[in-house]
Amino acid sequence: MNAWIFVAADLVAIMVLTFGMYLRRHRRRDLVVSYLGINVGVLAVATALSSSGAGVGLGLGLFGVLSIIRLRSTELSQHEVAYYFSALALGLIAGLGVDPLWLSLSLMALILAVMFIGDNPRVLPAYRQQSVILDQAIADPEVLKARLEEVLGGTVHTVIVQCLDLVNDKTHVDVRFEVGVYSKQESGPRGPLLEQLPPAAGRNFDQVGA
């Protein structure tokens, strides 16, 4: 009887995780299918293993094998990896059927609660991560940070230089920043020609060109 309770609890939990959280927030249908299939598959295999007395070790080994296969098949973002492991964990907990019943149900509810809070748009809404390619090779960290803050319109917290291309005059960086904090000075767009003119002349040039 408890086995069917675990199955029902897992199905409810994975529906909440995929349709109630992931699909509403990220709108990627192919991963919804993946999460459902992985969860139900792990649930079925773990239930069969637990009933045959194969042991928890084999179930954990299955968890690791599935993780390696899925993570090597395509590139996933960090929040998608978190949903993927949550779907695996829900299926494994329900399939193994840990006694007492309330403990397994509490662990499944804990996973859903953590994902609901951790992936909530209201948690750290101003923080962003962005890959940026600048049309200038900038080696000075302070100059690079100031340039990125001007471009992104926020306070840069971390800059990781991926590539400093001195031949093609480009800088490829990975930036962690906070939007809405940096107060950018108001100025018009300044291309290669406008950069040679004073600000007032540049504005007049824009008006004439318009």
C-alpha cells in the first residue's frame, strides 16, 4: 500500500516541479519532457530494485550513471541542472520508499520548497551574469570594469577575462553585475566620427544628420 502512496506523491511532486515551477518560469518544453521521463524512469527502476532487495547502493549508482549521461548529452544552465537533479532525487526517494512514510514525504516537500524559493524571480532580482565581447582590447582591470559598468548600466562585482585579443582588438569577458545601481552620465551615442568631436558639436551633428 505504501508503494502506491509513494508513486502518487512522486507524480504530484514532479507535476508541481515541472509545470508549476519550471515551465511557468523558463518556458522550455523539451526539458519538461526530459524531467518527466527521467523522474518516472528513476521511480520505476528504484521501486523494482527496492522490491528485489538489490540495495540502496545500486540505486545510487543508477543516479550517478543517469547524471553523467544526461549532463554529457547537451549544455544546460545552472538552474536547469538544479531542476534535473531535483527530478532525479524525487524519483529516487519515492522509489526506494524510505520508512517512516512521513520522512520520505517531508524530504520530497523539502526539495520542492528549496527549488521554489531558490529559483524565485524575487530572490536577488537585480543580479545578472552576462558574457560580453568588447570591441577594444583592455588589459587594465579598473578601466575594463569602468567600461563594462558604462555598457551594462550597473555595478560590476566580478569580471573574468575569457580572451584578450590584441590582434583583433577585442576583449571577451564573463561579468557578474547588479543592474540599476550604477548611475550612467547622460550623453549621446558616440561613434568613431563623433568621438573626435566635442560633445556639443556631436549633438549638432546628430541633429543635422537627422
